[in-house]
Amino acid sequence: MSLIKSISGIRGTIGGPTGDTLNPLDIVKFTTAYATFIARKGNLGAKAEFNHHRPTIVVGRDARISGFMVDSIVSGTLLGMGFDVVNIGLATTPTTELAVITLGADGGIIITASHNPRQWNALKLLNDQGEFLTAKDGAEVLDIAAKEDFVYADVDHLGRYLNCDEADQWHIDDVLSLDLVDVEAIKARKFRVCVDAINSVGGIILPKLLDELGVEYTILNGEPTGDFAHNPEPLEKNLQGIMTEMKTGKYDLGIVVDPDVDRLAFISENGVMFGEEYTLVSVADYVLANTPGNTVSNLSSTRALRDVTEKRGGKYAAAAVGEVNVTTKMKEVGAVIGGEGNGGVIYPESHYGRDALVGIGLFLSHLAHTGLTPSQLRETYPPYFIAKNRIDLTPDTDIDAILRKVKEAYADQQVNDIDGVKIDFPDKWVHLRKSNTEPIIRVYSEAHTIEEAEALAQELMAFVKG
């Protein structure tokens, strides 16, 4: 069992002893620390007209089995801190982010473990802009939690609780209002799509979005039970069900999301993966064709985004892995589109957060304008292949020593160490970094063939293991 405390939140498996798992006591402690951090910022409730200047937090959750239990503890703790809670119930991560903005709240807590299996859950923490906390702010929350210097509200100053069922529509309206989401062009193409909603909140909101876009659809794993039909990470090895369904020839596109709907993968009309890395590449190509500018992705993302950006006359910049690192770099360079190679599209015209609904709207518009099938569109982009491997850690693993060893051994190559160690060769790259969400070292490598990418990864993994 595991409990991982990081600047981005707290994540762990459900059940077991305190301090080692995601359990009620640790949920209370971390929620209280977050509320204390928000309270110390001051000017609370200044934007939210309905709460009479009391601090307000938006709470949303995916459909995990443990979600209601965690939600109840989080919401009750916030009330005990004197905070008003606007609970939007079952909602995607980007829906919750946008609800913070729409309501003028002081922050938000998203209860989701993203792509992790069913036994995991987590608290993702947002600021008053609906964005993840910076590293500095996250570190302050951790420090408050460690000291446990908490003060709760007396009976006359407890918070108030409000259920809100409008957030999904706010999100959909935001997507439909984007200039580059061409609703009429999408309707004219009469797309037929198959969606794998992985038994979570995608099964609630995606049908609503597709109805408004005039798209005919079939939903697989649509019941939001939290009992995932397969491993919820949207990788090819986990998606044989929808890939088989796509091969029937009944659909123009396959759409896959993760449990909290901030990651997006496509399957071409022939049942072949479009490529998770190419979600951002294709959407960026469409955006850049209409609004020239710069792009950003993280160090573990495909070079194809750099190639497409430069072809469109823009400049590409790389950021450390982690959504807040990408959004910070995007603001710094004025990027018009950015994200992560795991299928995370960040489009500032909507908001600074990974958003599968925005990605779907932009991608369908791209297909509608080009008249191409997904497989034809995929062939227009540079051919790269990424191998994603991992090294499981033991309690005595010295990560820093491993990374120093790699950096020294490949000092004759271009090395970037802002986040782990990335080695750039002329025609390929490999990136080793400690995961923020799991007790592993991720080893990502890219080359012009999957065999070459795998060979590069195995070479580095063998070197690390000695």
C-alpha cells in the first residue's frame, strides 16, 4: 500500500494504517492544511457574490468507488474550517477547474487518481484561477500539514454546503464558444464515433458534448461505477476492446479518455491507434494554422510538436514534467497551445488546464476542415515512436545517484537535467525521471522506429541496474 505526498497533492491506495495509505485521518489532515493555506492568502470570498465573503472551495470527483467516502471527509473538513463548499458531484478535472473560475471561488479540490487503478484515489489542489498550485505553494501546504498547527471554526462560523449541478453545462458551453471549435462544420461531417469512457465521469459529460456537436456515438464502459472495465491508463495495451469495435468499420473515429477526462487518445477509423503523443501534435497543428504562435510540451513528449511548430513559423519550448510546469512555461513564452504527450491538451483560450473536451472539439474541427480521415491525417505528421518503460523502486534506491551516473556516462551528448535526466541524441532521445505519482522511475525514449526506441530504453535500464 502507498501514500504519496507531493506539491501537487496527496495520492494513495485506500485502506490500511494511517501514514501509509489514503485514509480518513490523512485526508482530514491534508484538507485542513490546504484550507489553512487558502485562509492565509487573505481576500477570501471577494469574487464570489453568493457567499458574503466567506472562503469558498469547489469540490468535484471522478466516479471511483472510494470517491463518495473521500468527498464526504473533504467537504466536512472544509465546513469545519469555516469554508463554504460548492460540491459539483461527479465531474471531470477540467470541469472542476472551470467551475472555480465561473464561481469566483478561492480554490478547488478534485478527488481523482487520474489514470491509476481502482484502489487509488487522490486530492488535486487548485488555486483561485482553477489551476494547480505552484511548487512553492504546494510546498507550503506540505509544511502546514507536517506541523499540524490547525484551528477549526466555532459553531457560529461553520461553513455552508451547496450542491451544484450546472458545472457540466458551463464546461460544454465554454467548449462550444471557442472560435476554433467549428460546430457547424462538425455537424456537416456527420461523424460517427465510438467512445471508451472507462466507467467514470466521461460517460456522463461526453454524450452531452457530442449531442451538441451533432455527432452520432456509441459509448463503451459508460456506466460511472468506478469499477473500471480495464486498466484505466489510455495506452494501446489497455484498449483492445474499443480497437476491436473500431475494426467493424462502423465509425469514423474512436475517442478514449481517462477516469477524470484530462487525457485524450484517438483511434483511427481502421482500428489503429492514432498515437497518444499525436493528440497534442494534431490539435496544435490546427490551432497554429489559424493562430500562429509558440508551443510548449514537457521533456517526455514527442519531437513532432517541435517539428510542427517550426513548420508553422513558431517556436517550441520544453518544460519539466507536470501540468503546472507546462502552464508556467506557456505563460512565459506566450504559447497559443501546449500540453503533455500523454494526451493532455492545454488551450489558453479556454483555460490553463488539460482538457479532453476542448481537445475533442478542436480535433473534430480539424478533421472537418481537412476532409481527411484520422489515418490520413496521422500520415501528414513526422513519424516518431515512443517507448514507455519503468523501473520499480525499492526503499533503499538512491535516485539521485542513479541520475548522476547516467548524466556522467552520457556527458558527450546534449543533456537536460531540469527534471531527471534527458539525453538528446541527433535522431533520438531518452528521459529518466522519478514519477510524481508512483514509486517508479519512468524511462521514456523516442526514435524513428519503435524497435530503436525500445533498444535505447533497454540500454539505459541495463546501465542503471548495473
